[in-house]
Amino acid sequence: MGKSQPKVLCIGGSDPAQGAGVQMDARVVRAFGMEPLTVVTVDTVQNEQGLQQVSPRRLRTFADDLLAALEAEPCAVKLGALGDELLTEAVAEMLEPWVGRFPMVLDPVTQASRAKDGVELNTKRGQELMWQHLLPLVTVATPNHTEFALAEPAYRKAGACLVKGGHASTITVNDLLLQTGQDPIEIVHSRLAGATEIHGTGCALSSALACLLAEGLDLETAAHRAIQIMHGWLQDTLAQEQRELVLKPPRWMRDKA
């Protein structure tokens, strides 16, 4: 029998359009030649106007799914939308014994770029628990500028944080890698016209980073590589002039880096 593929555990929301959430995570993981293990925190209803409804999973069902996935011995974990305070607390408690066994990447998404008023991917209390109890456990968090500003002191105390600059109003995209005890590292690259309209970029970048860390790259190298891959990926997607701009990871994406 051949050697089994390394597994990456993807925890997050389900996107029925498959352009973000655990569906996008799984596409990225497969593009790296790894096997995705997906555990859904929330089911969503989305349409052309954006996120319309969020339904967190039952805690017992979620916990059973997560335990089974952890027993499958993943080589990395990528965390996305967490749903509410009960699920957030459960994730922190269940992952704590695994700290140091494999890299964990937290994409602290709480709001969709387009959503019905009041519809969020985590409750206010869930966000607080994420900052207090989950953030200290992960290898690196990947907030965008808005998410970073919501809890900057907590992110700066975390072991590492990659602040994504794609949504900032700057001429270039300036990502910032913060690591405890080290000088900040700014990663600057050109801004692509139309890239902000593409769905799923945040999920994809964080998932790529998790895969690269699982391969044994150090965080700085993995961050540069993941951003470089994403830039080429966005260029390819925009060049296709799709009617719906949805990021579709090619299996050969690492050859583009």
C-alpha cells in the first residue's frame, strides 16, 4: 500500500456556494497534495446580496465531529468562522492538549464582506473568548486590518500574527508579520484591480499558510510563500474574466510560486 496523504483539519463555516469556508479550505489542502478533514461550525445561507443567515451546529454534534477528526492525526489545523461562544469555547478546550503537536492557523473571521444587517459568523461573546482562550494556543493568527483593530492588544501578545492588508485603502498591499520578540516584517506586493471582488481569498491564504507550515517551513518563509502563491492565484482568476469571480485553486499552483 502507498503512503497515506498528510491530513489538514479545517474547522469553520460551510459556504453553499463553495467559494469560501471549509469548502475553499478543502480545495486549497487538496491543491497541496494533502487530505482535508472538515468540521463544520456553522451552516450559512448566502445569495447575491451576501450572507443572509447563520445557524451554529449543535454543540454535541460538533464536539463529536472534532474529536473524530483529531483522532485521525492531522498534521495541521486551520480555523475559520466559529459560530458562537459555546463552539468557540469547545474548540479552545479540545485543541489545548494538542498545542505543539502540529501548527494551528486561526483566521478570526467574524463578519462577511457582504451580509444582512446583524448577521455575523461569531457572537460578541464568542469573539471575546476567541481572543482570550484560543488566540494564545495557535501558531499564528491571520486577521485583516479591521479584525486586528478590534483586539490589537490581544493580537500583539499572541505568538505570531499575519495582518492581511488586502482590504486597506493603500496603493500597494502591505501585509505585516508580527512575532513575539522580533521586529515586524512588512510584506509588500502590487494591488490587483478587481481582486477585492473575489470571494474566498482570506480562507485560501490562511489554508495555504497552514499547509506550508505542515510541510516544515518556518513561519516567515511560509508567510512569504503563501502570499506569493495567492498573488499568482488572483492573477490567474482575474485573467479568466469569469462572470462570477470565485477563487478556484489550481492543483499546479505551487509551480507558480
